[in-house]
Amino acid sequence: MRKIMTTLVKKLLCCGMKSFPSDNLPKGHLRVYVGKEVLCKFELETNYLNHPLFEDLLRLSVDEFGYSYHGALRIACDIDLFMHLLELLKSGNPSAHHMQLQDLASKFSSSNGEQNATPS
């Protein structure tokens, strides 16, 4: 059931478009694109960018996208893993502050029976 929901969410959120209108974002939110081949648009609270797991994702994304590009922030990460990270942060689970990115990816892939849920 989770796979079906994830696929539906991806179909609703993902597209190959390079830009979206920047209006209609609530104050304190920003738009990010997640993925490598297919970029999915997410809107999230700007304070998430200060979280150590997001900082790690951003460092990894530099290898994929570099520092300079046009448009919204891009994160090179498996989309399902990114959605899992957002759920974890929204839940307020304090363990998220002590978790390493590789630990998050390992726990995510083992709980979903996936072989390759690496961040990049």
C-alpha cells in the first residue's frame, strides 16, 4: 500500500519542468527539487535547512549539481528517502538530531526492503 501511495505522490509532485512560479509560497517556506533524473518539487520550511541531515544532503548535492545553477535549490537524493526524512522531521522525533545520513538511508532501505535507497 505504501508503494502505491508513494507512486501516486510522485506522479502528482514530479515533473521535468525546470522552473515554477515563485509566488504562492507561504512565508518561511522554500521550494526545492529532489532527485537526479526526474526532479520532484517540494515546499518545505526554511528552518529544515539548518538540520544536520539536510546539511549533509546539500553537501552531497554539490557533487551532482555544483554550486551555481539557475532556479530553485536542488537536492540529489532518492525521492522516497527524502519523503521519509520530511516525515521524520515533521514528527519531531528527537533521534533525528543525532542521526547520520548513512544511518537514515540504511534504516529506510531495510524497513522498506529496498536495495538502493542511498542519498545520492
